[in-house]
Amino acid sequence: MLEFIVHHQLWIAVALYWTLSAAVSALPEPAGNGSPVYLWLYRFSHTIAGNLTTAFGSRIPGLKILGFLVVVPLLMVSPTACSAHLTVHPGALNATDSAAYDALLIAETTIDQARQDLQAGQFPSGNMVKKAAFQAALGTLVRSYNVARASWLTYRGALAANQPSQAYFDQLTQNLSDLTDAIRKFEGVTQ
């Protein structure tokens, strides 16, 4: 359910707004000699809700048709908009598996590029202190990558064998967080 809410934030906000608008529209109109507090609340609620039908009534001809013409194209576009958040790789066991694979791929690419630069002598140029910091950060990154990859493989194995995977998921999450920190520290050294 939480994943559904995260991927459909816009439509949930629209539904909540529609509910608020309906609730405000259901408020009884204040009487001419009614309480000034209720009059203020009534006007304030309609202002906040932006309820155009209450504000303009039937003064705007064709408002319902315009609303229909705006809503239908939005509904036609919504399936493609909702699916753009995360594309699960073919062969992935679930969205977490796919996202972990992406994170590991980024880290592996960073490590490979850093090793090539180090072997070619392109980085760091001449500064031994910076070179030592670069090598230390690279070593930390490699260790974090190896631990995260091992926990990813363990998590995948638990999923494939239909074993309880929550403990493996928690460990994978922690290891990916550590890997992300190691990448940030490494980037800090290289700048």
C-alpha cells in the first residue's frame, strides 16, 4: 500500500483535494442573521478549497464541459506517468532487487574508472597526500562494494528459495547505505 501511495502522490493529492472540496460544498449556507464566526468559517473554507462552482455558481457557462475536457486527457496520460518512477530490470526478483542492482552497478563503474585513472597516473597529479587519501577512499569504497554485493546475493538467494527475507532485506539496506556513504566520501576526495 505504501509503495502505491509513493508512486501515485499526485492522484492521491487530487483525491484528497476533491474530498475537501466536496466537504466544503456540503457546508450549509450561513443565514443572514447567523453567527459571524460561522460566516467567516464558511467563506474561509470556500476560499481555501478554491471551489469554483460555489464561488461562481452557474455564472460561467460551459464550466462542466471544460472540466470534462481537462480531466479526460489527464486520465489518459496517467498510466504512463505512473510507470515512469521505477523500471524493474528483466530478471529482477522485485523492485528492491532491481534498485540494489542499479546501486551496485554505479559503484562498480566508479571503482573501475578510479582504478583506470590510478593505473594511468592521471589522478591525483603529483600530490602524494592527495594520492594517499584517494587510495584510502578507493579501498573503503571497494570493501563497501564487496559487502553490499555479498548481501545482495544473499537477499536474492533468500527470495529465490522463498525463505523469509526481511532480515536479509534489512542487512542489504544497511550495506547499500554504507556503500552510498563510501561513494560520497570518495567523490569528496576526488574533487
